Amino acid sequence: MRMLKISKLHTFLIGITMMVILLCCSSQVQAAQSGDFTYTITNGVAQFTGYTGGGDVTIPSTLGGAPVTSIGYPAFYNCTGLTSISIPQGVTSIGGGAFNGCTGLASINLPQGLMSIGEEAFSGCAGLTSINIPQGVTTIGYGAFMGCTNLTNITTDVGNLNYASMNGVLYNKAGTTIIACPGGLTSINIPQGVTTIGSAAFENCANLTSVNIPKGLTSIGDSAFEYCIDLTSITFNSPTTTIYDDANTIPANTTIIGYTPSTAQAYAVKYGTPFQVTPKTL
């Protein structure tokens, strides 16, 4: 009886091992090269992973006989010679850092089928002046447009159910949260009804000089104004706005103007940021 049990267990383990091998083979990643393009094929679809040229680039809709559905990191990382990119309609995702550091990229047309833009996907693309978010995009990662110093206009397709644009600034669909401010803006009037400034929303907005926080704005996220090197002042019109508790939320040399006592004053005292009492009354 003992030998029978061992035999059955041995057979079971062999079966499991064979299944794992078959599964691994079916999802095997195949790396390949086609001219200046590098790509991988997984489960019958291709991910664009690298480019060694420059200038104006058109990504083919298929590579190695497989449809291209994604652009991964580090596909165009630091491709400073890249000037424009045409992305096929079948691409549904752009990975984190995919175009990070493409300083010469001046034109990009995102496909209507795009669903996600990864963290810092276009970070440091100083040549971009405008970008449109297609209808199908449901996710935009942290700092996706950070450091785009000449970007002055972020627009959204009217049919997008998750994001909206007002005066070139990207918001959630309800208009209550600022997602990203284009780095080329020098000033912004945050409208009433906005309750949240999202994490990294103004990060690396090096041209921004002053910000007025409306009374109804209740929270400011992590690194919201980090590296805003020309931000001379930020005015709080509420004594209770929650400021993310980190030294990088507001630059150390930015004068915080607010009430006393207030959360703004407490933040300034904790991190040694200049503080000025607002002349306004509640």
C-alpha cells in the first residue's frame, strides 16, 4: 500500500512538472531585431523595446508577424535625436519611461486605442509643446509629463471618461483633481471646485512663478511642487489645507503665504520654508 501511494504521488508530480513546462513554453518571450527596431514577442503579440536611430520614426503595426500592442521601457530612453514618432493604432500601452529624456521630440500623435501611459513616460521631453490624450486612456502614471519644459497645452478627447482638460491643464473627469500641469506654463489660476492637487502634478514646472490655492482645495499630494525652481510664492486661502508631509512637496525657497495658525504655517515651520501671514481675513 505504501509503494502504491508513493507511485501515485510520483506520477502526480511528473504531471504537474510537465504542465509547468508546457505553460512556460507557450508564454516564451522571443527577443528579436528588425533594422533599428528591437522587440519581443510574448503569446503572439509584440512589444517595441528599443530603437537605435533618430529623426522621424514610424513604428510598424507588426513586428515578426505579430501585432505591436505596447511600447516598453527603455524603448526610446534618452533618444535625443528623435524628432517625431508615429504610433500604430494597435498600441494600447506606453510603458514607464518609454520616451524619458527624448529632448528633441517635438511631435507625437497618440493612437485612439491607447489605454495607459506609464510613470514618467514622457519625462524630460523638452521639445514637446502640446499633447492630446485619446478617448480610451484610463490610466496616466506618476510624473508622465514631468520636465516637459516647453509643454504649454495638454488636451483630452471629448469622449474620454477619465480625464478632462481646462486651459491646458490635465484634470480628472470631474474637474476636482489636478493630474498634470504642463511644464511651460508660467502662471495658473486654480478654479473653484478643485479639491486636490495630485502627486507630482506641478513637479519640474520650472517656469511657474506663483500659485494661488483656493479656499475649497483640501489636499496637496506628494512632490506636488518639487523642482519648481522659479516658484516664488504659494498662497493658501484656507487654514486647513492638508499638505503632504515631506520636504519635497513645496520648494524650500518658496514663500508660503497663509493664515496663523494654519497647516501651511505648520509646514513652513517644520521644513524651514519662508512664511508670510496673509493680509486677508477669513
